[in-house]
Amino acid sequence: MSSIFNSIPTYVDYKGQKLAEQIFQGIILISAIIGFIYGMIIQQFGWTVYIVLGGFAVSCLLTLPPWPMYRKNPLIWHPVLPDSASDTREKLEHQKKSRKHK
């Protein structure tokens, strides 16, 4: 059963995060405007709240799951350095730290 859940991708790339934020803000703004106008017309503040909460629910449905449209630009990672190179890098970092303390 756990293999089914491990096969579901759960990451979102940076451009996908930006798109999700724009969609979220747009839906909230539009539902707030519509809710305010409708509530003012019928003189019921409760309907304004209901419409904004409905917009919030729709925006959560569209932006919280990692939909494929939020994963179109994955990061390309550099290959792992061999052990000797990482040892050299650690030595250089240690030398830099020791220079700062002097």
C-alpha cells in the first residue's frame, strides 16, 4: 500500500509556486469583490462571507495539491562530486573558517 503513495510526486517547482500564489490571490480577490457587491445589493453581510469562503475553498482545491501544472520546470541538480573532491572542498572550507578566526 505504501508503494502507491510513494509513486505520487509531491514536489512543486519555483515557477509552480509563483503560479499557485497568483491563482490563489486572484481567486480570493475576485470572490471578495463579487461577495462585497452581492452582499451590498441584498444588504446581507453573511452572503459576502459565504462567497469569500467559497472562493477560499476553490482556491485551496486548485493550489494546495501538487498538480502537474506546478511541476513543469524542475530544478536540474549538479552531479555528486567524488569523495576526493568533497574531501578537498571540506579542507578548503576548514581553511576559510580558520582564517576568519585569526
